[in-house]
Amino acid sequence: MSDPTVAEAWVAAPLRRLMEDARLISGVLLYPTGRAVGQFGFSNAADVMSICALTSAINASARELGRQLDGKPFYEMHHAGAERQVFMARASATSQEFLFVGVFDRESSLGVVEIYFAEFQKALEKLRPDKQPTVPGPSGDFEGELNRSLDALFGPIGKR
Amino acid sequence: MKAVTQVVAALSHVPGVVAAMVVGAADGLIVETSPMMGSSAAAEDPRKHTAALAAYLYSKVTRASEAARLGNPLFMRLEAEHGQICVVGARDVVLVTIVTPNANLGRVRIDMMTAAKGES
């Protein structure tokens, strides 16, 4: 299992702990805008780029769906496939919001992932540097933000 | 197995049982639970954590038991400093109890195994 690669150093330790404790195969922490903050289990920047874009879109859709069906946004999603399962949830640290998506198999369970994700969220709240949100909101340059975060995780294109 | 509500209610009345739960074997999520006996409202509720980790541990114990060619585990007991956790598998769910150190374990064991088999 490889160590997480991160764009912001303070998330490395909580991500590693979540990966190990919850026995996740892979995972990505990102801003709701789609900008990646950290990842583990991926060696290809294109995969992370796709996951960030899809997670960001799924999160936006799920929130709106929740609002329409239940009057409040859905913040957590789980999909159980035949072999692998996907867990997606919101995490917040002070005023900053993050999304996390993780993949696990029979070596873990949804219950185990949920309890360690709750601990991960507490760690984010505790460790987040005291500063204004890094990404106040969508800048409109979705592709640019995504590429900059991937450069931070995997190195600039051409050196990956 | 009897209705999960009945199982949980019956197990929670066994002397020494602090909490009884029916937990999904695959996902570790609580299906039905009794209240925590003697727990203050301010204290952090340990049931969700216990349920998820006990189900996970039971799945690993099952693999160990199978690897040793012993078949499925019938009863799992984890003895800790301040009490015990007992787990019995029942097809798609596991029964989990948190019990005091001085509980009548024989009674707890029989009642859990009986409940898992669906006998009254």
C-alpha cells in the first residue's frame, strides 16, 4: 500500500491513518470544486482527474436530489458493487468543506469505513491550519484548478 | 431466527448484558439495538463502533477458523479489562453483546446461540 500524495501537507497524516485503519484500496480528498487535495492508491493523474470531476458532479447532484426529496442535502453515499464498494462523503474543517471518495473490498466494511471516516473528519478539524478557506468557491476555471492540483500530486505534465 | 426486535429485547434482559445488538455481517451496520444499560446521556455512545468492529473481527475469526479447518466459529468472546464482547454468527447477521466482567457467561452464551439458531 503506497503512502498518500498530497497537495497540502497537513492532510497527509489523517489520510494515511484513514487508509490504514479503514483498509481502503484507494481514495481521493478534494474540494467540492473538484480540486484534489490528496490521494492514495492511484499512480495515474488521469484517473484522479476523472474521479475528482465525477465526485464533484455527483456531490452537486446528490445535494440537489436530497433537497428535493428530503428537504436537506444528501452528504454521504455508498455503492456496493460485486467486488468493490465506493464510499463518498463530505468532511468539513472549520469553514472549509472537503469531499472524500474511497474504495474498499471485503477486507473492510461500510461500518468500519464510517467510523474511521468520522475520526478522519475530527482530525481534519483539529489539524487544519487556522486560515481562510483556500478555495472560497468555484473560480469558473474548473479545468485549470484540476490541472494545478494534479501537478501538485503527480508533478507537472511531462515529468509524471 | 426470531424477529430481530425480540432477539435484542430477550438478550438485553440477560443479567450482565449492557447492550445487545443485531448487526449486518457484511457491512457492520446496526440492524437493531437495545439501549446502553447504565450509560449517561453525556457519555459517547460506543455501540456503533463496537458493532462495526465486532462484525469485522468476527469475519476475520471466521477466516482463521476456516484456515485451521475448524469450520465456522460458533461463539466468539473478547475479554477486556472492564468487560467482554460476545459475538455469534447467524447467517447474514451477527449477534453482539457487551457484557460486564461478572456476567453469567454461560447464560449469555446459551441465549445468544439459541437466538442465532432460532430456537426459543
